[in-house]
Amino acid sequence: MARAVSTRRKIGFTVLGWTVGLLIFFPVLWTVLTSFKTELAAISIPPQWVFFDWTLENYIEVQERSNYFRFMMNSVYLALGSTLLGLIFAVPAAWAMAFSPTKSTKNILLWMLSTKMLPAVGVLVPIYLIFRDLGLLDTRTGLIVVLFLINLPIMVWMLYTYFREIPVEILEAARMDGATLMKEITQVLAPMAVPGIASTVLLSVILAWNEAFWTLNLTTSNAAPLTAFIASFSSPQGNFYAKLSAASTMAIAPILIIGWFSQRQLVRGLTFGAVK
């Protein structure tokens, strides 16, 4: 009896998991299918699924209208630059909180996480004015700083969770052998926390790649990433859904491929230490 209940429960969770997964994946699938339709087919009612005249004209027109690779390289620079800068600050911060905690450590962590709850539009005007006065508007440097700051709390939390699982006795042994603070972090802690650091890097890259609010408000052309590339296909004359879908597909394809091949590492990083 217990085995039958357990089997039904597993089947139920499996069906639920697949249902949720398909619901999440459906918008992506629909976007990809729409990108191969004509504009007329894209707005047809009832919707056309697989049986329509497939075409590549949307991708050709999108590339002719905008330099996709320039936008993509901006996204690469912003994602990697903000992630690297985040690691430089997040690793020492997480190390200090994990191995030299104080009474206020948990409060600091909660405060850092609470900053993610602040509506971005609430600080847009002061940040815009500061960037204007510093000459950072529409620059990669300015966007890297913004993306680094908004992703830093998540990076610190993830690394802190990983570092807490590493026995402190290992670090104490390294200190007894004469390891300096820098060697302790780079030669002892970092190699042991490679899975956690890799997961943190992946999540930071994905978040930076998908960030739209700041990239649309702080850039115009020079530093515009793929999020601005997508937005450029929405015009006052109306939305050209087929071309917009083609632009969206081209924008999400690189990060979707990276996420697909690294999904196990990413899930492990997000759930590590959740059950303890």
C-alpha cells in the first residue's frame, strides 16, 4: 500500500513538473515559431502552428536593419565584465561572512538581499543624473558598474552558502602552514569552491544578459546590448511580430544554449545548502 502511494506521488510530481516546464517553455517555443512566419501569418486567427510557409526573411531583414553582432558583443562585454567585477568583491565578502562571522553578519546578508526588493525605477533619476555628470551614459563602463551592483547581493549569497559547507579546519591548517590571506583564498578556498563559483558566474552572466530596464534607460546606441536590439523593433507604427520574434530569438539563442549545457551546474548551485 505504501509503495503504491509512493508510486502515485512520484507520477503526480513528474506530471506536475512536466506541466510547469511546458508552460514556462511555451512562450519561447511560440516566439521561435513566429520568427519563421510572415507578418500576416504571425497575426492570423486562429494561430498557425507548424503548417505554415516557413521563411527566413525576418532574420535577413533584422540583420540588414541592425548590426546584430555589435549588439551581441556589447552583451558579452557587459555580462562578463560585470561578473568578473562581482567576483572580485563577492569572494572576499562571502569569505569574511562565512569564516569570520559577527553578530551582525545575518543582518548584513538580509540587508543586502533586501536591496533586490527596491523598485529600480525608484532610483533611476539619481543614477541617471550621476551618470550624466560623470560622462557614463551610453558607455560599457557605466553599464558594467550598474549590472555589477544589482547582481552583487545574489553573488555574495550564493558564495556564502558554498563557503559555509567547507570545513573551517582546512583553512586553519593552511594558516598554520604559513598561508597568507590571499593564498588562503586563491589557493585553498577557491579550488574547493569551484562548483559554487562556476554556478555563481553562470547565474550572474544570465542575469546581466537579460537585464533590460537599466540597459534601455542608460544607453542609446554605443553600448546598447541585445535587450535594446529587441526593443528597437517596437515602433509607434505598431509591433511587427514576426520581425520582433526573430530579433528576440537571435537575442536569447546564445544564453539559451549556454544555460542548456550548464543547467545541472546551475541548478546545483541554486539548491546547494538549501536542505541542511
